[in-house]
Amino acid sequence: MVKISRRTFLKASALAGLASSLPLIMNFGDFTKAAELLPVTRIPTMCNGCSSTCSKYVYIKNGRVWKVEGNPIDLKSSGRLCARGHGMAADVYGLGRVTQPMKRGDDNTFEPISWGQALEEIGDKLYKIIDEHGGNSVMWLGHGGKEHYASTFLDEIGSSNYVTHYATCFSSKTNVWDRMVGTTLNSDFDNANYMLFVGRNFAGGIIPGAMNRITKAKERGAKIVVVDPRYCELAIIADEWVPIRPGTDLAFFLGIAHTLISEKLFDRSFIANYVYGFEEFWSANKDFTADKAAEITGIPADKIREIARDMAHNAPKAFLDSGYHGLHAHYANSTQIAMLNVVVNALLGNMFKVGGLMPGASISLGHVETPLRETPEKGPRADGAGVEEEYPTVEPGRGIPQIVPDLIKKGRVKALFIYHYNPLRTAPDPEYQKGLKDAELVVSIPVDWNETSLHTAHYILPESYYLERTEPPKVVSGFIAHDNPQISLRRQAIKPVHNTLPLLDMLKGITAAAGYYNLYPFTVEDEIKASVKPLGISPHVLMETGCIEFPANVKPGFPIKDGKPAVNTFTGKIEFSIGAFKLYGSPGVATWVPPLVMPQGEDEFRLIHGKQPWHSHHITSNNPYLMAISDMYNGTWAWMNKGRAEKLGIKNGDLVTISSEKAVKTVNVKVTELLHPDCVWIPSAYGGFSERLKTAYQQGINYNDFIPARVEPLSGTVMGQEVVVKVSKGGIS
Amino acid sequence: MARFAMLIDASRCTGCNACRIACQMQWQLPPARYYNRLEHNEKGTYPNTKWEITPIQCMHCDNPPCRDVCPTGATYKRTDGLVLIDGKKCIGCKYCMVACPYGVRQINDDGIPEKCRFCAEYIIEGKMPPCVSTCMNEVRIFGDLDDPESKISKLMARKAVYQLLPEKGTRPRIFYVRK
């Protein structure tokens, strides 16, 4: 490790911000006048209203963002954008943004500082921490994305502590699919004749391209069945809504699997040729009939059998969608749920088949070649993910974000970088999460004054907004089957409104100041050039189009190598039995695992949550446009089944008090026939408690308030819906 | 001469509100002002229920009551069917707001009761209104009924349609696909 003069670097990276003085909102007369006079430019870029990162065009007028449109080439947007895509574009001028680097003072208030001072002080402190405690005491905690910048830094200092938010969202899915199938597969909406969605609301957690395909499939006669405790927005266009007792989806899947096997409806040649562990699965679940599933789920056994038979009848052009957030982080049996998803689809023999589940088309991007560096050996992961004595089967690539305060308390984490992530609002138990502040160095890199930055950061380094920065291209993939690979790129559309920086520039500054010379010897432009080099296209073409599609490279058919099944598992087959689980003392195959808790009393409910179509992350709830929609449609209200509400004397619009061991909160209630009686449903975006985010502040409540920070041992997830709350009429007295 | 109209398949709407905000951005409206809205309707009792959403905006009526009550002629109907308002003539009396049975007018910063304009300046260039082009479920089809090759003409020929509040005699230019 060579320590160089920090000041040399910092001088070279002196940066200036540019503030705009034009108002965002012009009145109509002003607007038409302006429209007549000003040229409009259209810049292709990528959305950041959620993690789907649709390609879109930004229209710029007089240096200001005017409006956005979906890029029709892009798989994810298919030329169409959801409300967030529009709303979050306007947020570049939002009042919640951090406008320059901030340092927490002794009196707990923030003092604006220069970039030079910020990067130098952080680099200095980082140097001392690494010197004293070693590189493994540094953790990068992020939403996920831009892994390569973070990992370059972590590799250099010898830290294995890259932690994402995924355990709060979907890690049981990725953990299981990787082990059982060797990859994830995507629903072939374009060609399926029967689609089963369980706990997956594509019309709430929206991918416009997926919804466009689903509605088109319906138009050509495909059957759509939605199983969900709530009549979710996707159920509106479904042929059937089948309400299920929340927390029992695993039993439903077991009932489906039992029907397929016991009635010999499954694809026997697919199982014989491409599946390992079928017998083990069947002998463990022989007794789990549709009748047993009916008892647990509340879905009539005949309905379970009907769904199984209909799917088998339409197979292989039938699928159980592989799902996302809903079922893959929130139950004690989420890992088994993911396993059964693989089992049901494999029994249908739909994998690698048209109309079933297909791999997403991919293409290899190039990388900037940098001189090889000697890097220290890494220590064990602080969160214990993949560590033999701790959480051996949790994916180390994703980690366990919800327990970081404990890791700080134990002394495992001394310096914490929090990137584009707000665990105080989006991870369980905000009071507990406030413990993040106790690390020796806490640097938050947000765009807005989120709760985590406000309550825990020692330094806040505001990143330029997504419309203000250019980033290397990404391969477009996930959730939608497609034969043609695509790449898309985020391109800067306007000059930074405030004194902010892109992440790469921050990291160049911090690492140089900490003594790591020339760790990122490239620019974003270099990265773009290197990325597209193997593809035979010029960076210029990508910059001008934003999204490029390549010739199809996906063909149906099970992967075969040397005449043998060759998916990326130990046996090359789909594995119903997971060896790693057995190795560490768990059953290899999934069997019924009851939920941790069940509501019993007349005032008890399971608290569940989901995405509202016009909000994604908590960050969207500070957007005045999106919150105006919430205001108009009572979007912050909690949902309760009408029959249950009547018993408690609760009427539509009443204020109720919801309490668990962790929290007591008051909220208005929507009394509805569209919800299973056993649960209260709340939208996931609300409950802001950062005074600096005035639009979001104290709007609605958040499920994370009610749950402790727990870890599901196999996949590391938060089990966010394993909570029983009591509900009573009236506010807190 | 064009005869512009819109066909709405409400059964495809899943309530994402992209139409509302795409319109707000196009016309730079403040957050709480909107030219289209969604009406929600829950039917039945658990578990045999339905949730229906109906998008509503200015119907560009062929017999617009808002025009008929306007004392200054500020509200007028263009030959291609668009109902528009000339802000210079408007005296802000709000008669049009009261007369509209669909409740679609909203007072703007200049005191003028504005509403959906069918994106008058854009459609004559052949562009789609953003409420149409942004919709992931393709709920709205916009086009020229005088053009037999237009998508809307073809769909109107195939589908049974209805209009909102026909008893008011407004003869709306927005048609809804019958379920």
C-alpha cells in the first residue's frame, strides 16, 4: 500500500456545482410561451423510479427537465412508463435533496462542508481505521448496484463486507434458484396460455413491459389466476382472484405439487431426464394432499386441484411466476416457498420451453483493463453470510443487512459506507437501526435527506441525481422472457442542480485520500468504451439511442453438454434436494414449515404489505406528484376486511391504533371486501420520519416499525410478515 | 377533416396513475391539479368481489354543456371535435364547471377553468397524447374516426361501446368498451 499526498488529488478534483434559478412549475401561459420559443432536446437515459431501470427519453427545455417517455426498444419499459417514472424525473428539483456535502457536528446538527474537506476527512479516518482494525472492519451497505466500484475498493483493503438490501426483499428466491436451477428463469408472457401469480403483483411492483405483455396475453385468451390475500391490482385483469390465508402459500404449492404427482399430471419425461431428487421430495410430501393444503390455506381443495389440472392441461405453456418481494423475504418458510416454486414449474416440465419459463437473453460486456494490484487476503464476513459457524447457506454476495447494528456493537464493523440505501426506513425496527450511528465512521451517500442519513451519518455525500450522471451500460434482464439481448445506458441529461458528485468521483477522492493510489484509473467514458468494445458497436451509437437490441441468442431446450443435462448445479439437473442445506443439518427437500406466528384473537391480524402502483421505495413518498395521488385516493390508509372491521366497530375512514411488541401507531383504515379477513394490509412506501423530507414526513405508517430485526437462517431474510398486530378503534389516547 | 375521439377499455386499467402524471408533466401542472382521474368501484362481498376502475377526463362532447353555458364564448368546439377554451375571453365565472356532468374542469393559476385538451397541439402533428402513449395496459386508444384505417375506427367497428351519462345528451367523444 503506497500512501500518497491526498492534497495533490483533491486539488485536481476541485468541482463546482451549478444551481438553477428557474421554477419547476410554470403556469400554462408561461409554458406555451416558452414552448414556442425554446428548442427541445431529447436525451436517452435510464429511469431510477425503481430498480427496474427502464430505458427512457428525457425531454429538456431551456436546460430543465420537461417530461419523460419510455424507450420503445427497451424490454422493461416497452415504450411505456409508470407513474414513478414520470414523478421521480421531476424530483431532480425536489426539495428533499441534499445539496452539498454535510458533516454532523457535536450538537447533532449538520454543517455544510466542501467536497475537498469531506473527502479528505473521510479518507483520513478510513486510513486510521484500516490501520488499527484492518480492512475487514470496513463495510459497504447498499441497495445493490454499482458493485464493481465498491468491490474494487473492498478488494484493495481486504474486506469481504459488501452487503445489499436483498434480504429485506427477495433473497430466498435467488438463494434457492441458484442452488436448484443454477440460474433464474423468466415467465414467457408472450406465449403462455396459463399464468399463475402467487404473491406477485406486477401491477403494483410494476415493470411496464411485463404488464403490457400480460394484458396482451389476456387479449389473446391466456388464462390469468392471481392467488393473494389482497385483491391486488393485477387481480383486476385476472380471470380469477383466489384469496389465500396470508403466510400459507407454501401449503398451497405443496397441494398443487401433490395433485400434479398423485394424479400423474406431471411431465414424467422432464422429471426423469432433468430432475434430481424427485423421489426424495415425493416421499417427504406424499401425505400433503390438496385437502391438507385446503385446511391450512382456506382455499377449497377442489379449487387447488382445478388450478393444478388446468396448469397441467396447458403445460408446458403454463407457469407459476417465479415471484419477487411478496413471498421471498417475509415468512419463516420463504426458502421452502421458493423451493416449491421450482418444484411446481419443473413438474409442469415448462422450463426452457416456449410459453413456460425461459432464460433471459444475455450478452457479455467488456471491462476497462486496469493494472493488476496485489490485494490482501479477506477476513470472514461480518454478517456471517456463508460463514460455516453462522449462516452457512446465506448467499455471501447479498449478505444480511438487517443486523448491521449488532455487528457494530460486536466491534466487527468500524467504518460503514451506506450507498443509496435507507435501512432506517426500509429494514426492520428503525429504533434498532439507529445503532448504525455507533460505528467509528458512518458515511451515507444518498440523493435525499433520508432517515438513515439524518439519524446515523457522520458525513453525507450527496450523489448526483440519476438524470445528472452518466453510467456504464448494463445488460437488460429479469422477469420477462426474451430472446434478444439488450443493453442500455444511463446518460446525463442535465447539469447537476446542486453541488453533488457521481459515486465514481467520490470514491476516487476518498480512496486517494486514504492512501490508495490510482484505484480507479479510468473515467466513465473509458468504461463505456470498454463495455461495448466486444459488441462491435461504437459508444456513440449507445449514447444516442440509450438502448440497443442484439440478434436473438436464446433457444428453447434444456441445456445439454456432452449429451448430459448441464444447468449450473452439481448434477447438471434441476435439484429438488439441496445438498448444501443437508450439509448444514436442514432437510434437502422442502416440506411444510408453519409460519412463525398466527393471529388468534378477535382483534389480531397478520400485518402484510405491498407496493402501491404509484410508489416504489420509500424515497417516492417525498415526491409531491406521487403523494398528490396518495392524497386523492387515500393511499396511506391501512386495508381491513369489512366483516372483521364490523366486529370491531370500525368504519371506513376511521382512525385505528395498530400495535405490536415493537410499535404502536395510528392510521386511517379502508374497510374493504377486497382483503382476506386474517390480515391488515399496508402499502410499503410510507411512514417517513425525516423532518427534512417534508412531503413524506409522518405520512402513513410502515410495516418495518412493527417487526424486530430477525434472520431466517437458510436465506437470511427478514421475515417481515411474521408479525401479529392488535387493532383497536380510535387513535392513541 | 378529422374527427378525433378516444376509446377507453376500462377493464384493462389497473390504476397506476401514469396517465395522470404524464399529462401533468406534459402540461407542467402542479401536483394537485390533474386533467384525468380514476373512479374506483368495489363490487360484491368477500370473496366474490370485483374492483373496477374507470378513467375519466374531458369527454370532448359533441353537444358540450360547458360551451352552451359560457357567456363569452370562451369555450368552443373545434371542427375536429376538440372542446377548448380561449383564456383571453374567459371571465372566470365557472358556469362551465357547474354545467359539466363529468366534473373535469379545474381552475388554473390564471383563474381559467382548464381541462384535458386532447393535447390539441400534439395530435395535429400525429403524436399521441401522453395519457395514451404511456399506458402500459393500452387502456386508451386515440385517433380519427373519419379515418377508416385508424386503430380506433377498426376497434369501434368490432367492439360494443357505451358512453358515460348518455341521458345528459352530451354525446361524448370518449367511448368505453362494454364488458
